[in-house]
Amino acid sequence: MAQSATAAVGARPADTVARDEDFWLNIRHAFTVDRNMINLNNGGVSPSPKVVSDTEKRYLDMENLSPSYYMWNVLDPGIERVRRRLAREFGCDPEEIAITRNASEALEIVQLGMELKRGDEVITTNQDYPRMITTWQQRERRDGIVLKQLKFPVPPPSMDHLVKMFEEAITPKTKVLHICHITNRTGQIFPVKKICQMARSRGIEVVVDGAHAFAQFPFKQADLDCDYYGTSLHKWVLAPIGTGMLYVKRAKISKIWPMMASPETMADNIRKFEEIGTHPASQRNAITEALNFHDSIGGERKAERFRYLRKRWSNELRSLPGVKILNSEDPEQSCAIGFISVDGIDAPKLANYLWTKQRIWTVAIVTPGEYQGLRITPNVYTTLEEIDTFIEVMKDVIKKGAIPA
């Protein structure tokens, strides 16, 4: 379905296709989502298209024919095809890609596997993902490292502001910078390449959290020039739930201890990061079909559709009293993720009202002392009617200045 839709639009510009509802109708037909709810929290986890879930089920059925034979002799070897496809999408050597269960696992492998000693500094922000901050805090307690969390305005005044923020925080004790490629809160895209190159010139490592970036908008490893990159595949790639990816530059593999032990002979082997014991091959092997679906739509078309949907609701609401749109409008700094704050309206209570009374599923995010609001993340299957329903409901709340009883 996606391939036939793509063939129909030919070489038309991506921003034109973003507004072609006939094209996106064909894409929506690939999903079996519940249309009696409006899901605007695809940033947490997204549904897979039917071709991907069917593939996962087929592999699961195959596993169960005789698990110890089919999993280890038939399905497990297929992971090398998955590795090659992920490497091609990211633009790197397949020997630099490990398949994980999510971004958290991928990043924690690096965070816990780095050699750091008491007093070494790690710099991140207070808007990085909580689990990654918790991991560094555990190393503070266990190893005596020092974690520094920086604050920045949303949206920031510029990309260069973010680079300068990290640069000015560096001290002689700084060993690691931990940054988001795109934050899970307001969807702020970071200037990853500039930060990586700035840090490398000072002998500082950079860990990049790409949980929300991969397949949300197009880029390659060369566009980032990073050494470590972790991402989830069950968000914007639309792969099965419980799939992720870790990139480690080949020269760095031997320097990172795996989270679960591997033999010494695997010291330079990216597969040492996959030594988790018995695992569900059906999930991992279906990643290839998700990448096929992504390629069928096209990365540029997806990104432009996401921006179009975000602007559709945010442009309608931004001029209303008390409304603050906290994501950047610069296409270099934003894509699918939008963030709305309404003065005097408690975000968690608003999210609860939207769900219990309107069947609109969102997520409330509160950064104490700084901002609060709703993160809004549609996906390729989202309809304009669903976006417009969200707009209408929000206008009613904003007009009344209170959450309806």
C-alpha cells in the first residue's frame, strides 16, 4: 500500500506530498489502530503497520514449531540482515551496530561501560531523559563521579546557544557530555555535530540519546560525527515494541564494557553488547519489514508530514490567551514533537480531562520551576479530523480558562 502510494506521487516535493490527503489515506490503511481514540502520544511508543506485526507473528509461530532449533538455527542468523539494514539507514559499518531492546538499554551500555573514576565530570541537561539521568546518578553513588545538569530556555534562542552552553560548562575534570539528539519533552533538536566536534577537540566523549530522532527526520552518522548513539526502533521506525539500536564507532568498541558479560575474545566485536541470553528473535527479525515500510514512504516525506501536522494545531492555538508553544518553529530545530502550555491550566489535569472526557490520549510533562504542558506527537496514520478535534477541544478549554467539570 505504501509503495503504490509513493509511486503515485512520483518526484513531487516532500512538502507538497505532506498535504496530499489521498497519499496519506493509503498510508493509514496499513495500520489497524483504534479509531475510537485519538492517539497523540506516539512519542512514547508507536503502533506498527500490519505488515510488521504480521511478520512478527509469523516468526513467533516459527519459533514455537521447535524453539531450540528454529530460534538458534533459522531465526537468529537473520539478525545479520537486520544489522546490515540498520547500518545502511544510519550510514555506517554493520560492525558498528548492536540490536538492543530500546534506547535506554543502548545508552546504559555506554554509560555503565565507560571507564570513569572518582571526580570525573559528566555534563548533561535537566531535560534529558530521566532514566539516563538516573543511570549517571547511580554512577555518582557507586563510583564517585560528578554529574552536572544544565538548564536552557524552551525554545532556546539558537542552536549556537546550546553549543556555547556546554562549552562554557566544561572544566578540566569533564570527561563526558550526554546530549539528546532531540529532547523527549519539547522536541528540541540539538546541534549534535558541532557539540561532538567541540568536545572531541578537548578529548571529551559525547553520548548521544537518539531515542526520538531515528526515522523521525532524515540524517546519517556523518551528519552527527558521533561516537556513541542509542535509539528506540518502536517509536518513529514503527518496529515491534521492545526493539532498539546502539551505534558505537568501531575504534571505540573495545573501550566499552558490555552490560552483560561476554568472553574476552569478543572485546572488539559489536555483538558483545547483545549478550543478553535467550531473547525473542521474532521481534528483532521483524525490524527489517519496518525499515522497508519506512523506506516506502520516504524519510523526507515523513518529516514534512510531521511538521505539517504540528503546525496545523499549533498555529491555530498559539495566538489564544495564555497559550505558549514551547517548541521551536525552525525546521532545523523541530519536527514531529510539539509542546503546548496554557497559563493557569494544570497540565496533568488537562491530560486527564482530554482522555477521560474526550478520548484524546496525550502526555503531560512538568519541569518544576520552569514549565509544564502537553507534548503532542501524531504519526503517519493520524488524520486531519483527529488533529482538528484536538484543536476544537483545546479552544473550548482555553476560552473557558478552566478544565470543564
